[in-house]
Amino acid sequence: MWRVTIISLVVILGIGFEASALKEGECEVCVATVKKFAATLSEDVKKDTKKIENEFKKFCKGSKSKENRFCYYLGGLEESATGILGELSKPLSWSLPADKICEKLKKKDAQICDLRFEKQIDLDTVDLKKLKVRDLKKILNDWDETCEGCIEKTDFIKRIEELKPQYFSPSKTEL
């Protein structure tokens, strides 16, 4: 009887651990940002959680887009409403892998894993006429360019075509 109970308990615990593990592609912004941040730390800093937290705040000052939102959720920005930096700094000081750190962060704040990187538009193969104006504006925004006086979709396409040689060559695969 005890053997059946123990086996059942082990199976239930195994299922529980499997359910909490990150799936492929899940938490992509978290994992990528933690890896990128951890690569900037010296061995001296990695041993001290307070130094890690201070370095993360510095790291976040230069962040953009989804990384910036990730920093906001963790409390790495001055305008952050909450702060769970300890959930990042302690595991980093133990040299825990980025995916395991993100599993822990997900348990504290699930929206951390809801962040997704925007898909890059391959200008080599895409037909600009089939894109939405929003996507055309994003291309220009990624290049830090504007389209003065653009009202129609064709205006945005014309501006992108003008700037394309400056920002994009066929050998590049990303914007």
C-alpha cells in the first residue's frame, strides 16, 4: 500500500516539475535579456547581489522596446512600480542558467514571459505593397527615420524605397 502511495506521489511531483519548466520559445525576451546582461558582468560583480542589481539598473537605462518593458517589470527602471530584482540577482550570483532564472521570475510575475520579440521583416523578400501601414512605419522607426507629409501607403513605400540602399543591402538578413 505504501509503495503505491509513494509511486503515485513521485509521478504527481514529476508532472508538477515538468509543467513548471519553460517550453521552447517561451519567455524569449526574458531569456535573451538575462543572457545578454549576464555576459556584461565581471566575476567580481557576479558574487555580490547588490552589485548585480546596480549593474542591472545601469543596463536598463540603455534598453529599448521589449527589453525596456522587461526592465520595468523587474524594477530596473526609475519609473518601475514594483521591484523583484532580488529574484534576478540571487540566482545570477549562484550562476543559475537564464532559462531557470526566467522560470523563477515567471512564478513571481507571469507577464514577464508574455513579452515576445517582434518579428523582423526581411526586406529582401517582402512585397512592401502587401504590408500594413503600421509595418511600414515600424521599418522607418527602426531606422530612426520619419516620413514627413506621408499620408497614403504609397508615400511610406516610396520613402522606404528611397532609404533602402542606405540601411539595407541584399546580403543583410535583418533590418
